[in-house]
Amino acid sequence: MDAQDLPWQGDACSLVDAFRRGERSPLEEFDAAANAIGSGELNAFSYLELDTARAAAADADTSLPFGGVPMAVKEVDAVAGWPQAEASLVFADRRWPYSCSEVVRLQKAGAVLVGQTTISEFGGLNISISRLHGVTRNPWNLEHTTGGSSAGSAAAVAGGLLPIATAADGGGSIRIPAGFCGLVGLKGTAGRIPRGPNAPIGPLTILQGCLSRSVRDTARWYDVCAGYDPHDPYSLPRIDGWERDLGTHDLRGKRVVIAPALGQAVLRPEVEAHVREHAELLAKDAGLEIVDVPVDLPPVGLAWALTNLVVLREELGDLWPACRDDLTPAIAMGMDIAEQSFNLDVAAQAEASRRALNEAMAEVLDRVDFIIAATNPDVAFGAEVDFNTRVGDVMVGPENNGALTIPANITGVPAISIPIGSVLGLPVGMQVIGRHHTDALLLDLARIVEQERPWPLVAPGSPR
């Protein structure tokens, strides 16, 4: 097949460059992407809007930052008129009455919105399976998960269908699939990209963002999407120059601690060794000072789960508990447990655990500039698994799956997953955590890894 008939296998920025040089047209790219999506085996999409997208591609202004770039939207990100099912049978017939701030900004920047990507139900689980949409598969190995909740976005980008997609991260939902699929996944400082309109005011753990093939793509995304919006009372002021300033920040001499498990997770030994090796390489390349600082973050799985279930309870409204049998078993079980046990005492305990984690994170970041950890405890588990309790041959609690990512959500600090090769033929992500408002430094560290040890932009055999 001629290369013009295949979707672009580079990053989004290089695709825009190709449009501007006249080497490829947005309409040609859309047709190639649509054909690949239609014949794909990943189950990455829950809804397609191809006629509207094709018209947008034909009329694309390629002078815009994402002018003509076909893009996927995570199922929980609102697009007016598109399904608002959130991967749940309960809301299978619902439609979004508005578009979220991020989507509006992307459309103004020229993005061609092709369709919705699959998630776990309500985005509440780090798996790639739901009762409404079935199983989404990892393009590196179809028998394995992409992780979640941004399952379809990761599959579409790593699988060579589209160069970039929206994602959101309430407990690792950008970084977990980025790590499992070999992509860049930045969860910015809390409030960096606004969540409105109609975003829940609490629990302040959810961040908007993207899954991308390159660091500059993520930087350009922040140029387009970041900045204050009155619909999100906690959104941060706009900062310009994310892409322009890549590689210009002084990193030499900054202090880093290498703590693959963050003092709490059970890791596959090969993953831990791989992260340590690449962390030391990054420290050398960036001129960082490695220091020995204790990192022992307290577990917060219960606090994270309970606060998010409060928001879900509000959304289900009068439909609960009659809708229990339509829910994913893990979601239904969580709702039952919360309803039976949640009271003022439990809420107080959850608040205390969140505060304890914030203090522990602050104590570390008072002494270092960066913490380097694994993104995931293991490589991607089986695609059909809906409740993972294993790391290799070791039995673990379900809280282990998010133990490495949830702390950054609870504390609001930025964290990025960077591809660092593979273990057992599956991608491994290295997570770098920084202080509040140091997102640009994390992008620079990721850029150093990208330049020194480039990663495959798509999975072998893509498009799939």
C-alpha cells in the first residue's frame, strides 16, 4: 500500500508541517485515518462522526496549530451532540448538550474531531474494558490491556490511527495508558487545563490533557488548551511558549531522587531495574544531582475512591440503586461499599489521609526538585482482566495498580510518563514528578530522553 494511503505515522506537529509544505492534504489524511479506523482491530472508538469530520478536513486552515490534524476525543470529554454515555449502559442514550473548554479550544486551533475513544465505565477504572463497548486492545500486543481510563485514545495513537487524542487523568488515566502503550502522557499541575463547563468542583484530582507520540506535540497541546476559564474556578492563568521554550530551561544541578516504588507499590523486578537504569541515564544527560532522600508516601486509595464515588453518586441521582445491574461489577461494588460505610467519620479519615499524603509529598519536594518512579508496577496485564490483582506471579491488592499515579492527583503536582523501552516485549513508562508549576521542566526532561534514546512513535505493525 502506498504511504499516502496510510495514516500519518509521525507526530502531529510533523503532520502539520507536511500540510503546510503541500506534501499531504488534510482531506487525504482524514481519508487514510478513516479507512484505517474502519478496518482496525483495536476497538479504540465508541463513536465516529466521519461526515462532519471530512467536511472539516476539506475546509481546514493549516496555518493553525493543529490545522487539519485528525484527532480523537476521550468519551468523557464533552462534544456538543455526541454521545454522553461515559461507557455506561445506564446512560447509553444520553447526548452532550455542550462542548468542554478543551474541545472548543482544539477546534479553534484547527483540529478535525473524528470520534470518541473508549474508556472504562465513567473513567473510574484503569482497565480497557466496559460492558457497553467491550475490550479495547493494546497495539503492542492484542492480548494485553492499554490501561485506562483513556483506553481508546492510547490505542488509537499508539496503533497508528491518529497522531494525538484527548485524555484526562483523575488517578493515572493519562499516565497509565501512556506507560503501557509507549506514549508521552503529562498530567499537568492541577488547574493547568480547564475542565469546564459543568465540571465537578471536587475532588480536584481530575486533569485534562492528551496522549501523544512526541514531547513537542504535548507542548503544542498546552499552548492551545491551557489557561484560565471561568467555568473552572481552579483553572490557572495562561502561560505562552510551551513549544517555543522546549529545551531552554536550566536543569543542571537540580536534585532528583530515584524511587521506583514511591515507598508503597509492589513492582515487577525487571520493571524496577529498567526504571532505575533509565533514571540514572536521564540524570547524567540532564546534569541532575542524584540524592538519597527517603520516599515513603502513605497509601491513599480509599480516599481517592471515596471522593470520586461521591461525584458518581450525584450523577446517577434517582437511577441508583435500580441501575446497579447495568453497572460494571467493580463500579457497582464500589457504590455498594461506599453507601454502606461512608459517613462523617469515614469522610474525616479520607481527608486526614489526603492531608498526610500531601505533607509527605511536600517533605520530599522540599528536598528535591524531581522524583523519578515507575509509571506502572508491571507491564500491561491481560486485556480481558477487569480487576487486576497480580504483578507477575505475585498477588497484590487492587490498590497497587494506581499506587504510583494517584499521589500526583491527590497533591496536584505535575507528573509525566516517558517511554523508556520495553520489558517482555511490552512498553515501560518512567514517571517524573515535579513541584507545582514545573510542568515545563518535566517536558524538558522528557525531551532529553526523546533525543538521547528515541522511542518508536507507533507500535510495530501499525496501523492496526
